[in-house]
Amino acid sequence: MTRPLIAIIGRPNVGKSTLFNRLAGERLAVVDEVPGTTRDRLVAEAEWRGVSFDIVDTGGIDPSALSRGEPLSVGSAEYIAHIRSQAEIAVRDADAIIFMVDVESGITPADQEVAGLLRRLQRHVEGERWPPVVLAVNRCDNPQRRDEAQVFHELGMGDPIPISALHGRGTGDLLDALVQRLPHPPEEIPSAEIQEEETGLQVAIVGRPNVGKSSLLNRLLGEERVIVSPIPGTTRDAVDTYLEYEGTPVTLIDTAGIRRRGRIEPGVEKYSVLRALKAMERAEVVLLLIDATEGVTNQDAHIAGMILEKFKSVITLVNKWDLIPKDAYTLDEYGLHVREALKFLDYVPLLFISAKTGLRVGKILPLALQIQEERLRRIPTGELNRLLRKALNIHPPPTRKGKRLRVYYASQVRTAPPTFLFHVNDPELVHFTYKRFLENQIRSEYGFLGTPIRLSFRKRGKAAG
């Protein structure tokens, strides 16, 4: 089950990025006094009172800035048209919304318009879940300002919660209100329908804009099921398409392009990236598309890192291979280039394809099913410990600060992704190089093609937490 999602919205320069940083526990967003500074969508994990959730930072909403003739920061004017789409997608995708205002400015026309927009959307979302809205009044740094925050009752968005995002005051009350309003996870009720869904395979297609994701989906389906366009960013939503392949139900999830940080525009495109990340989270196997004509870019590596952080299985696809001039060495040389750029995905299969011509596209779904089997593989404890003893003989555990690491036994505690628990005398003695050695030994014996594996180390005798 995915974590609840909380979106922070409001007009420019009310402190959204500062609040995001505060709730995320670190400085993840650029903070600047110039309105409209936030240009890239940021998502961070947070936790409060045992409840984990994702926070989304957004660009400022100012519906009336153009009509009022106010000066805008460079590049902001063209974003105003996306405000309705941004709010609509926030309503439909978020589990809760923080509507942020500023006590120093009082209630501005922009605040009133944002509140009105939320209320109008609420009336039009018939028969669908409406995410609760928590009104946060920022820059309440003293008792007088906290009293002044009560005037925001006029917005009709419930009780205002006075906070200081910069100093952290009132953020506990804000988080309490949010957690109370988040939807409770549904009870796990076994049913044939749920079990059938869980036995299928969810495959997300991700990559930078214009690398051919929608074209690949159409080629996989053999029909035009989604819009294909050469314009980067055409696909705005995550689109689920269902098919059956060799008796296995498969869900293909096409997503919007993930742009380089600093190039993600506010509004609908921001939330398109959010949907791509959410799609990635609910998939088991992710198809990472790379444009052969451009090579592996820093953004490709960034997306690959996000996939790895979510412990998803991966197939790397180099698309538009039909456009590359070739000789006898091209394939091997390009393969080395990809492997060098994505060193942390050395266990991932690599295919050179053309969504346009169909080159090697027929190999993708069989490979995805094979990888899913690897993802669900469970190693018997006896076999795993025989492998462990062999590995310890090949490369005895290292000594750190005069103390030698001792590895007593191991077991696989879960699948999807495969997770192995090693019982040791002191987890702090496990160097990352030895951890990598043990992972390589497991892979050399059992493969786990395209699938990340987790290694956890626990002091022997410590109760499971």
C-alpha cells in the first residue's frame, strides 16, 4: 500500500518550501525571497506519531496576478493558465492538502481566489473522495500574530492553525491535524478479486520526456491505445492499460516524462511528475527508457536512482536504436557506456530497442515476467547458510578497530524485494564493501536478475523490531 500524500498549496512566497523543508526534516527545497522561486516539484517522506506519508512542495498559485497587472518573476506568467489543473490534480491525487497563507499580508485577493477555487472543486467532485484541507497561517512568530491568524476564518476553510515554518512553532499542531484527517488504511479482507490482482504484474514505463514511452506502450499493445506525440510532456497522467500475456494479467503504466531538476514547470507538469513517482511506487517492474540519440544523461541516472531507492526491479531499455549509425562494435561500445553511467544497476538487463520499428520489443514482456519470478524467489535457510559458510571461507569478515565481524547465520525474511537478515556480533562492524561482497555472492548463486536485494544486519539475540 502506498503512503498517504500531502500536497502544500498556496500563493507565491507564503513559505511553502520552508514548511516543506521543516516537515521533511532537512533542506530539500530551494528557499528564496523572490516569489515563484520553486520551479521543481519535490517529494519527501515524513513521519509523525508513527504515521508515514509523502509531502509535495509546489510552485505558488496566484490566479489573479495577471488580471491585477502585478509584476511577476521571470518565467512565471506562462504558468498562470495551469493553476486550475494543478489544483484539480492536487484534489484528486492528494490524501490531504495544506492550504498555506501568510499572517503578515493578511487575507489577500489571491488567498480568497485559491480558497474559492478549492470550494468550487469540492462541489464538482461528486461521488469521489475529497481530501481534507488544513489551513496553515505562516509567520506567526509571536502571540500577537497568533491572535491575528484567527481572521483567516473568513476564508471558510476551517480553523486556521498558526505556525512559523522557519522556527518550527505550531508545526506539531499542524501535523496532528493532518494525521487525524488522513484516511485510515483499508482492512485486509481476503477475496478472489484481490488475490487475482495481486497475482498479476504491474509494469511502469518511466523516463525523461520524449524518449518514446507512449510509443513503446502502443507497440507492446499492438494498437493505438494512448496518444503518441513528438512534443515533450504530452502525457500528463499515469495511464493504466491492462492485458494478458501468456496467461498472466499485466498492467502497463505509462507516465509523464520526468524532467531534469530546475526544468519542471509549476502546475499540471509538476503533478505529472508526482504521478510518475507514484506509478513507480506501485509497480513491481520498471522499464527505464533511455534515448539512444542522446546517450545516458544525468537525469537518466537520477531517475534510475529513484527506482533503486524504491527497491523496484528494472529493465533498462535504450530506445530509438534504429536511428543510430552502426558498425560491428556499436552495440558493445554503447553497452559499456550505459553500464559505466549506471554502475549501481549492474545487475539490470539491457535491451536495445526501437518502439517505432518494433526491434526487440517482443523480448520485453517475457523478460519482465522472468524478473518478477526472480523478485518473488525465496531461498531456503539451509541453502542460504551453506552459501554463507562458503563466502566466509573465501573472504573472512574484516576487522575494524581491533574487533572482528562475526556472521553467525542468515535467513530470507521476505520477497519483493528479496530481503536477507544476517545475525552478527556487531552490526557496526559491517563495512559497505563487505556487504557488497555478500550481495555479489548471493547473486552469483541465485541471480535475482534485474532485482535489487536488501541485506540487513542484526545483533544476535536482539528481538525483532
